[in-house]
Amino acid sequence: MFHPIHFQFPFIVNLLILLLTAKVLGELAERFRQPSMIGELIAGIILGPSLLNVIPGPGEIKVIAELGVFMLILLAGMEIEVEEIRNSIRGKNIWIALLGFIVPMICGIGIGLVFHFSNTFTTFLGLCMAITALPVSIRILMDLGKLQTDVGQRIISAAIFNDIVAMLILGIILDLNDVSKDLKDLTFSIGITLLKVLVFMAILLVAYKLFKLAKRKVNVVNPRMNKFFHYLRGQESMFALVILYVLIFSSIAELLGLHFVVGAFFGAILIPRSMFSDRDYERVHRSISGITMGFLAPIFFATMGLSFEIQSLNKIVLLVVVLFASFISKILGGYFGGRLAGFNQPKSVAIGLGLNARGIMELVIANIALQNGFIDIPMFSILVMMAILTTILTPIFLKYSFDRIDLY
């Protein structure tokens, strides 16, 4: 492929070119009613080795991309409340959550076994197929005006469950990275990993109980918190406190051998919102969203595009199988889950379609797999294609599906 540019720009110039292109193409994607991440990914593909080769690879920009992962996961966690987690597994809703995750997970593992991939990559493939990107699902449903419908709420509940289970499985996989294949060692390591997960969950439970106790005494706690905030003179002090709070959970996760994104995700879910006034919490959320979506997220997604190599998509059969299976397995999982939960056929199909957008969460997992050497560039490129196509096609098919529900 012809690469017209061979001169290596300084880091800050690369950052400027990458961010500018990502924001412009992200804005264009928004104009076509697609998530801006699609345009940002395409920006990286255009500037990277696949096309122009202006920026040959992520290089030093990886550091900013890693920070972008942290902030994206934090923002995703802030979209979830503990009560919503309960709703996702309450009553017959559990069927949607379970089948919407298990069916594509099994399908991905099956593909890995058929193509003789390693056990670790096979599990990662299943995980990427099972994930549903909560922020993307929320955005799609909001654009369609269906967020508050019964189908919309079931999609969101199942997406929450999918993301939580995926984060736990991710932590376990990463902790088992260096395990030998000896059955005795493997069994011992799995036991230790599960123990670490239980310890982490126990810490989360204790934090939740403490915050719940504080919520009951809100009239005592809030005045003291407000007094404490009043004494803080630094700019954006509450923003800094929230970041520090989530970093504590990320650090605990890392010390236990789990990935920092696991701690960031659950830490963000447990942010004690009742200790903030609505105005203060909204201001903190705006600050986090601003720096994430305005700077860090575009750099992260564009960096994913830089790592993508279109020339590596030479395993056409595997590409077609993964793309087809990822779409169909989610629809089937959501459909059968919806039917068992008592929904009619059109609504069950809509639930399956709504769970299909992988987007942000899948790219985060794929990036972690690539950075840890679990997958190579060709496999990574296939997973990026899966994220792009499922995110683009989901709103198109979902709109048609909701139109059918309205006519039913």
C-alpha cells in the first residue's frame, strides 16, 4: 500500500493531528446519528498504517489512551445505580440478562474451539461477543425516544448485567495469565483467583453497606460533608475527590491481581451520590464527561484505529463467521430471554437487537487483550470490525423493530 508520508512528527504534533481528525470525524458521525466513537475510530484508521501512515502507531500516545480507558469506564459506571443492578436480575428479567450474555459467550467459545485458538483467546472472543456497551445502548434508545419503554428498560437492565459479569470474568482471565497447563497448578490458581474476586466483592459490599448506613443518616452526614467541601479551596476539589475515590478501588483491584478497569467500574457504581447535592453531582459528572468525551475518549478510540491494520484482515472466513455469529447470537439470546420473560415476539426481537451494540466496552476489552499479548493484530482488527458494524447496524435494525412493535 502506498504511504505518502514518511516523516515522523513530534509527539505533540501527532497528538494535535489525531485529536483534530478524531473530533471532526466524530462530529460527522454524530450528524449521521451514529456514536462519535465510530468517526474517532475511522480517524485512527485513516491516519494509521492502514491508509495514510501519518502516525505509524500509537507510540507515546498509548499513555493518554490508557487514561482514556480509565475515564471511559468511570463514566460508564456512573451511569449505573445499585438499584438498577437489582432490577436487572429481579423476577423474569433474569432470563434476558442471562441468555443475552450466555448464548453469545458460548457461541464465541465455540468459534474459538472450531478454529483451534488458545483457551485464553477463545475466552476473550466469547467475552467480546457477550458484552453490550451500556453507554451506546442508552444513546441509541434516547435517539429513538424509546429509553423509558418496557423494552428499552429491559435492554438497559440486561446491558448492566452483561457489563458487570464481563468485568468480573475479565479480572479472572487476566489473573490467570501466567498459569502453567499442569492441572494441579491450574486448579490451585483458579481457586486463588476466585478467592481474590471474593475478597474484592467483600470490599465492595462493605463499602456499599457503609454508604447505605450514611444514607440513612443523611441529615447528619450531608451537613458535615458540605462543611468539609466548604473548607476546600482548590479548584474542582470535588472532581479530584471522585477521581481519588475511584482510583482507590482501581488500586485495590490491581493489588489483588485484577485489572484496574474492574476496580474503576465498580468504584464508579458505588459513588455515594446521596452525599452530594444534585447540583454538585451534576457538576462533577459534567467535568468528568467533558474531559473524557472532549479529549481522552477521542484519543483512545483513534488509538484503536491506529492499531487496526486493514491488511491483516486476510482471514475472510473467520471474519465473516465472527461478524455473523456476533450479531445472530445476541439476537437469539435476547429473543429467547424476552420470550421466557413474558414478552411477545416483536418485543423479544427488539430486545435482542438492542443488546447488539458492543461499542465502547468491547473495544476496551479488545485493547486489554492486545496489550497483554492474548491476541494478535489480525484478531484485534476483527474485533474492531465487530464493534464498528454492530454499533452502526443496531440503531438501523432497532428502529425498524420498534416500528413493528407500534404496528403490532
